[in-house]
Amino acid sequence: DAEITQSPRHKITETGRQVTLACHQTWNHNNMFWYRQDLGHGLRLIHYSYGVQDTNKGEVSDGYSVSRSNTEDLPLTLESAASSQTSVYFCASSSPTGLNTGELFFGEGSRLTVL
Amino acid sequence: EDQVTQSPEALRLQEGESSSLNCSYTVSGLRGLFWYRQDPGKGPEFLFTLYSAGEEKEKERLKATLTKKESFLHITAPKPEDSATYLCAVQAAPGNTGKLIFGQGTTLQVKP
């Protein structure tokens, strides 16, 4: 079965360190997204991609970057982790065609703690 | 500014006690409204898409409805396994494919 997997599931790091969260999907979806989820804010869009070599900034992109070298992967990098980036991060993908472009398939999440 | 507000934040029901969750939205042009279910420690799972006012979708004990300003998720005779956080999201025109704006969610607890 097709799926979307995130790693690591849990990560503790220190302020100032670079962190990369991996996202791999086997749906063959062109659209991929990174969201963060915090109490009181719900899910907020960080970055998204509509295909290989395409990346776009979302609502809360400062301090984050992504790259898309193939269809399956969209890694999220925190260049210099800050305590404000402590959160649960969700990767998602969707098909670009048809009516259900908003039907996102989410990973299980990566819980990041920045000390 | 596009915005989604869900109420209540939390809802406790007895098994069999029907109720509704509300999702109010303000968008420049609605391309679609989506309901997701999220279990603790898991990613959200897609439930429904609604595209136009008057539209309704049903799945087991859940029924989603849409007006020009809000959506309701009606839960009929809920069971404990319906306990979860329910998220509402909108996709605004013009067609930023898959970009969703989420509400903060309603956490539902159904007691046996």
C-alpha cells in the first residue's frame, strides 16, 4: 500500500543546531506540504512543493527551508534551531489533478523539541 | 485575510448523545471545505470535501453540511470510538492546489 513516512518521529536538539526532518511518500503525488501544529494555532503551512525543483513559502516559513530533488521526498531543514520551533511537524501530499486536490494524506508527525 | 474558526474547542458527550461541531470561515473565494479527523499522536485523516452551499456528505454517524459562511459536522448517536479531534480546513481560490487553511479543531470525547 502507498504511504507517507516521516523520520525521526521524535527528536531533541539544542538551540543553534541544524536539523533535518525527512518525508517520503509512495503515492507518486506531485504536491507535498509541511505543516507545524501547536496548541492554540492549529496546523500552519511552512513550505510546499508542486513538483521536482519547485518550492514555495507558506505562512510560517522563516527559519525553515525545503528542497525537492525527486517526486518522493521533501526534507524540511531548520538551519539554526530555535526554542520557538519546538512543535509537531506534519508532512502531507496530494494529487494535483481532479476535484480532491485538498484531500491531503498526512504522515504520522515528527515531534521536535529544541532546548 | 482568510480565516477558519471552529467551535467549541472541546465537547464531551455521552454515548448516543447527538451534537454538532461548527466551522465558520472567511475566504476570498471558496474552492473547497474539508473535514479531517485526528487521533492522538497521529496525522489528520481526510473525512469529507464540500464544494458549494447546500451540499451534504455522510459517512457512518457523521454528516457534514455547508452554507456560505459555515459548515457543521453533525454526529448522530456517537460511540466512544468517535472520540478524536475534528479539523476543518478551507482551500481558497484561485486554485492554490492543496494549500489548506486549518481551524484549531474541536476535541470530542464520547463517554460510554
